[in-house]
Amino acid sequence: MRRDKTREIPLPFAPPGKEVKVIRIVGGEGMKHRLMNLAIHPGSRIKLLSAFGRGRLVVQTGETRIALGRGISYHIMVNNDDN
């Protein structure tokens, strides 16, 4: 299956307030496991609530809000399409 990478963007570039789908996590097993414990994994839907300058990002997954460091957020690839 060929992946169309043109539709993938890092989470910090997602439009605030719009729900996006996580396509993949770029990183090692430790990072993937940690994000999975936060309910962020390929196939999950998350919403970027706010991005504070160069600092943390606040995302919502389900009814839970999570603050993520900007570094780890660049490893979360999302789909910006409405599909």
C-alpha cells in the first residue's frame, strides 16, 4: 500500500480547533508506547486546542486534554483532510 505523504503534516501545523486523524508516529518504540498510553496512536482523532509560541501544545483526545512538548509533537503526523 502506497502512503501519500503529501497529506501528512506534523501536529503543530494542524489548524487549531479542527479535529485531525493521527496517521503515524515517527520515533522509537518508547515514544510510541508513551503516546499510546495517552490515547494518541495511528487512527485516533485529536484536536489541537492551542499552541503557546515555542512552548507546549494542548490537544484533546476524546474528553481528555493533554499538554505535549513541542519536540514530541513534531513526531505526530496527522492528516489535515476532512476524510
